[in-house]
Amino acid sequence: MKKGFTLLEVLIAMTVLSISMLGVYRLSAMSVDMSDYSVKRTMVVEAGYQRVLETLNYPSKVFKDTGKNAMGIEVLYSSDSEPTMFTGVDEITLRAEYEGVTSTYVYYEQQ
């Protein structure tokens, strides 16, 4: 009796191995995509907070422009202002967008 694996056993083992390797590849590709999204999201959040601080002294709270933040990335900003039910208090909504990632900030300001 010869010792060793049959051709069928080797083919089944190769199939199982290749399927598991495809799963590992897909997980690593998804991890890279999520890491890229996380970096972009962090940049947008930082840029949005920076713009909120800058706009506190703006006379007009309604604008749409593009600007570079401290890290040199170009971010699209848009802002809108609406009165609230409280006299002299406005609700300001600021949106920051960078490469498809959007962050929205809502804050209130006394006139």
C-alpha cells in the first residue's frame, strides 16, 4: 500500500485553501478602505471644528465656499442660518465636505 494523498484530496485541500485566502484578502481590502475613510472623516471633522471657530466672528452666517484647512486639504464649506423660537437666537448649520465624506455641525448663536 502506497502512502500519500490522492489527487482528489489535494484538489479539495487547494479549493478550501484558496477560498480561505480570498476571505483574508477581502478582509484586508475592507480594512484598507475603512482606514482611508477614517482618515478622511478625521480630516473633515477637524476642518469643520476649525471653521466653526472661524465663523463665530463672521457678520453673515450664510455662506458657501472652499478653503484649505491647517493640513492643506481643500474642503467645501456651506452654512445656513435659521431663526429659532427664541428671540435673538439663531440655529446655524455648517457642513464640511471632503472627497465624499460630509460632517454636519449645528450650533446656536445669540444675535
